[in-house]
Amino acid sequence: MRNLPGEHGFTLVESLIACALLAGALLSVGHLSSGAIALQAQACNRTLATMLAVAKLEELRASMAPTAGSDIVDAAGEPVRRDSSRQFERHWSVTPLSPRASILSVQVTPTPRGLTGLPVRITGGWMVVRR
């Protein structure tokens, strides 16, 4: 076949290079999006853990005699059922800072069960009002 003076196109090598660049770009975008999805799930679990820690802290603050303990709850803070998809272990300790001032320090650490990551720790203190 003869090349006519007005006809220009891409060679096979140029087309293969363009396809390889496009494939590389699409693979990197796919890798970034899968990483973003994993980080979003981790952020969601940390947010739920923080909300559960604050709820337990408020519950202990409302108690007349808070004591240390632990429990396993679902994402709504209810006791765990077998069909719940997310389970959080909460551990809390109550430490008196000073016997005279009656100030308590409460540390709540909810940790998502079965998931790796850093636990969320919330520490709060208040004065116990004796009536």
C-alpha cells in the first residue's frame, strides 16, 4: 500500500506506548481509590468508637458511684447481639486523683473487635458532689 502525502497516522509502537501509559494511569487510580475506601472505613470506626467513649463517660458521670469495668457493645451502644456487624470492646477505669478533693479521672477505651488500629482513649474528670 502506498503512503499518500496527506495521510498521517499512528504507528503500532506509538499505539502500544499510549495503551501502556493509559493502563498504568488507570491502575494507579484504582489503587488510590481502594486505599481511600479503606481509610474511610477506618475513620468511620474511629468516629463510632469516640461516640461510644463519650457516651460511657457521660453515663459514668451521671452515676453516683462510678466503678471500673468493661463491656461489649454494638455501634449504637447497645449490648451486643449475635447478628451485629460491628462490635466494640469498651474498657474504663475510675481513678481518684485526690481523696480530699474527690476528683475522679475516668479513662474510656473503646476498641473495634476484629479490626486493627489504634484504640480511642477519652479521659475526663469531675468533682464528686457529696450531698
